[in-house]
Amino acid sequence: MALRITNGMMVNNSIANIAINKSQMNTLDKQLSSQKKISRPSEDPIVALRALRLRTSLAEAEQYLDRNIPDAVSWLEVTEGALQEANTVLESIYQLCVQGSTDTFSTDQRDIIVENLEQYKKTLYDQGNVDYAGRYCFTGYKTDSALTISTVEETNRHYTITEPLSNEFFDTKVIVKDPVDENTVQNIALADNPQVLEVRRIRLAYDNLDNMALDGIKYNGGNDTVAVTTVSYANPAAYEPAPGTVNFIPETGELIFAEDVYEQLKTVDDMTITYDKTGFRTGEVKPEHYFTCVDNTNNKTYVKDPKGQDIEYQINFGQTIKVNTEACDSLDYRMARDIDELSEAVQSVIDIEAKLKKLEAMKSDMAYSSPADQASIDSMIVAANKERDILSDAMQKTFEKGVTKCQNHQQTISSAIADIGNREVRVNLTKNRLTEQTTNFEELKSNNEDIELEEVVINYSAAEVVYNASLTSAGKVVRQSLLDFI
């Protein structure tokens, strides 16, 4: 039996088709207006979900490119610039050491050299105080704390410091025993002329220390101990420790080893010593940036982490980069002490030359015109000249050692600069890769969300033709009925 098609059915079908065509035109019209494939997730959930994922990936990539990577590069560049400047300062000190190790400085030069060395030391550690966006670059997690002492409050602090020592820290110091006292006229026999004393010593990170802690020098993982005796610098025996002993001179921050103790420890590389220090000079490094220590003034304990305190930035999906360089890995605290050693060596020659000038002046002074006084002053001048020769030779040897020390410090800084350079290369490679990824994400996002304008215009024109045709057809169907044929 054939299905009977009524006018009502035809009208309803026409209206439904018109609605479908109109909806299609509306969809295409919205696409033309928004240039997007969908305006609501319900229109195409797959496109909507893919769009969310691509937009999230694109936002993360742009965050890395626009914020994280530029911040990381800036931090690395600031650190590298500071280390380059420090290396330049060390190069100047190195050249000075080369000169001082090969010839003697003139009297006029020595005062200038001492002044220059002091400025070099200040400039050197000023580089350790550089900051990026208000955060200090060389102080690990303590980015709010400068590397060096800078305020009155900091100069008055009291620390208990545990300093690691190594057999590499041993050196030899030349001491003039029984130097000439220009304030006391006395006859100095040839046999009593100043004698040279060479001692084994380790110079600690600071001078002007409090008394040594009672636990002495620990080594072999802290299982063995060498006792330490505190001896004032004013004590004539300060640089002549008894066999089996170590003298600690708090004023100079030196450990003076008896020969047998030196032989016992000269191959040990894991020694530690604990001491107290109250009061710092402006420009000295803060102990917490280099050592395990206790700030007794503020009741804070700092533990030196052997793994370091790395500050990392995320620069890509699942990829981080270390941006900081710690001072303990680049700006050796011993640099300041090594520079002080050079200054002291030069100053000692300046002082002995001043002593000789005073003795020469005393020769012409009527107060010392007696033959006995003249003979005594002559003997003192002979002794002072010998003392000057000893100290001049010691100064030259100090500068010879300074050449090696400067090279070692430069090597440490150069290694740190090279490490920063390697990290900068990694960041730039990541930046290039992210730039490509961002381009790909944008293309995928566009393919997923954006319309092909030409295609939609053609489809819209076709839909419009179909829609108009459906209206025409529906008009003919609606106006005809059974009565038209009766």
C-alpha cells in the first residue's frame, strides 16, 4: 500500500528543511564573522578539547620565551660580567706579582703598590655583591644577603666558624727573629744580627680572632684531633711552637705547626677547625656564605650544604637550568688573604726602610754623639740592613708565590665563567627550540580553530542558494491545497 502524502506533511517537511538550511547559513555566518570554526564547545567537543590543549601548551611556551628564559639569561649575564671583572682584577694582581718576583720595586713604588692592592681587594669582592632584580647573585638561597660585610650592625657580629682545611693550605713563612729596635740604642754583635726563621703555617680565613675553640684541629672524619695552643702575636715564641704542638695566633689568624706535626698532617686533606670571631671589617666576606657557622648575635645556624644551593629556572616543558653561581665556587675567600699577604710583604720592606732612615738620622743627632752610641748605631744599621735584605728577599718570594696563587684563582674563575657559558648555550638552544615549537603550536591552533575563508565563503554562497531555493519550493507547496483542484 502506498503511503499517503498529505499537504500538512509536505508543509512540515518544507519548514524543517528551511530550518536546517537556515541553521547551516547561521553557522557559516558566525564562522565568517568570528573567523573561528566554533563559538561554543558543544558545537564540536573534539575541536574544543584540542583547542584547550593547544592554547595551554602555547601559553606555557610563551611564558618560557617571554619571561623565564629572558630572566635566566639576564641572571647568567650579570654573573658572567661580574666574574669577568674579577678576572680582570686578578690579571692586574698577577702582572704585579710577575714584576715583583723578577725585580725589586723602587721606594716610591711601594706605597702605591700597597694602596693599589687594597683597592684591588675591595674591587674583587665588590663583584660578589652584584644583584639581579634585587637578588644577590653569588649567595645561594640567601639572595637577600650581600656577600660582604657592609653595615655597622654586621661589623659587630659574633660568629663561631668551622673552617675546612687541607694540606694544600700549608705554606712557609719567613720570620725575622729579634728584629732591630730603633727606639733602644744598643750594640748588636754580628752573631746577634737578626736571624731568619722559616715556619710551617696555615692561614685561616680571618684575622683578629677570639680564642681558639677547645676541640683543636680535627681530621680523619673528625675521629682524630691535634691540640692547639693559643699564643699572642706579642709572645716571642708565637712562631716557635714546641715539638708536637700547634700555635694559634688570633691576631693574625695563623696556625703555626711544629715540624713533627706538619709531617703528621701534610698528606691530610679533610681537616677542620672551629674558632670564634667577634667584629668584622667592612668588605670582609660573611662566614655563612662559605662555612658552616653560628651567628651568635642573631642566634642563627648556617650549615654548608656540600651539594650546593642551586637556583633553577624552568625554561621548557620538564627542563630546568641552574642560573646562579655561588661565591664559594668562584670567588675564593683566600683571595683577600693572599692580597693581604702581598701588602704585608711590601709594608714590611717599607717599615724597615723607614727604620734605616731613622737610624741614619740618629747618627747625625747630637744626642747620640758619644763614641759608644755611634758604635751602637753603626751596629744597628748593619743589623737593619741585614733585616732589609731578608725582608726584601721574602717579599720577592711572596710575589713569586702570588703568581701561582693568582693563576689558581683565575683558573677557578675561568672554570666558573666557562660553566656559565655552557649554560647560556643550553638556554639559547632551548630558546630556539621553543621558538620553533611556538610556531608549530600556533599553526596547529590555527588549523584547529580558524576557518578557511575561501572555503566558508563558497559554502555560504551555496547554502544561500539552497536556502532561497527551499523558500521558493516551500512557497509553492504551501499555497496549493486540494481545493485548488476541485
